[in-house]
Amino acid sequence: MANRGTRKANAQRRAKSGTSKKWVADSRDREWFDDPAIIYDRLAARRVYYQTAVVGIPDEIQRIGRTLDRSNVLEIGPGHFPFSATLDSLKVTFLDISKGILQRNQEELRRLHEDPRFRNATTANVGFVHADARKGLPQELAGQHFSALVMNEVLTHVHPKERKAFLEEWARHTDSFMIVDRHPTPTAKAKKRPDFVSGHEIKDELERLGFRVTHFDIKLVQLKGKKTPGGRDWYFILTAKKQH
């Protein structure tokens, strides 16, 4: 049980952020926003990895991803699985804040060769960069411009007040976006959860930045391993292309 000092500190954080007690207790907000590498290094240490991740990629997300210009893809926060490598891309760079995740993704790439579902996966022209995307384009990628930027549950780790600046920075370095993230569930309490990302707000911001939204959908997505009723979460799926 938390001591009195810990309970008081949690109450102060909730008052400051306007979030519920459940959020602070369940998701360890310091790690979620300030140091997500801790979370994903723990995730990378799990042994059951590849099959869980593959099952967790809905076919629709695969199909939408293949509509992108995949000549030079940057995926920020690959997490469980090197998703962009399954899109038959010519070149892919994976950027993550967690060294453990990048190491595991390199291992998973080797396993793609053995999986008949991903015979055309990109496993040769692939790069890995350890960096915090919230700090902008890292030195290792200086001067590069990407045909597509893929982010799956990345904005959820960016403080809500910093998301517009985050998008504005990365919009300078890509011709298109594919963003998948946790949309607020249709309840009053969910609107106070800072880990949720409003798909409508992201759509509006990209349009303001000169991108044309080419796909936008909000739906319940079945993702294996999610601790929600029925194993489902509300997600938005968005693609957008820069207007020249």
C-alpha cells in the first residue's frame, strides 16, 4: 500500500493534470510520458513476441499501409513488431526510444524470411536509430526526407499540449503520414485520460499543416493482449499526403 507521501504526490499530479485516480494508478504516468523507454525495455524482454505481434496487426491496417509511397519509410516507435517492413517497402528506418525494442525488431526481421505471409518483406535495406522522436530529427537522420512516416501508438506518449508541435516538426521531414492511435472511448471519463489521442484533432492539425487526409476511420480494433473488455480498444487510423 502506498504511504501517505506517495498518495499525496499522486493527488497533486492528478490535480495538476486533471486526470483520474485510475489513470495514475494503472499506467504509471511518469513512465508513460516522461520515460516510455522503461516500459518498452520491459516489453522487449518478454519471450513471447513475434506471434503475438503478428496476430495483433489487423488486415485493414496492412491494406491501408500499402497505399503509401513506400520508397523511403520512417517508422517511429515500432514497438512489438517491425510493421513497415511487411509493407514491401524499398527502404525502411526504424526509430525508437528503447534500445531493447530495436534489438528485438532486428531479431524479428530475420524471422520474417521464414513466414509465408511476409515473403516480400523488406529485410535488406533497413536501418535502426536509437533516439527520442519528441526531440525532433536526430543527427543520424540529418538531411533526410521520407516518403512516408508511420506511427502506431506514438502520440499517446506525447503530452497532449505538445502534440501539435510534435506533428509540426515531423511534417517538415515527410511527404505523408500514417497514424494509428488510441482514440477516446465514448464515455465521459475517457475524455480526461491524457493517453488517449483525439483522431479529429490530429486530422485538423495535419490539414492545417498542408496535408490532405486520404483515409480517416475510428473503430473498435481487436488487438491481442489488450486488457479491455473483449480485448478491444477504440483506435483511429489516418493517412495524409502533403499538398504541393
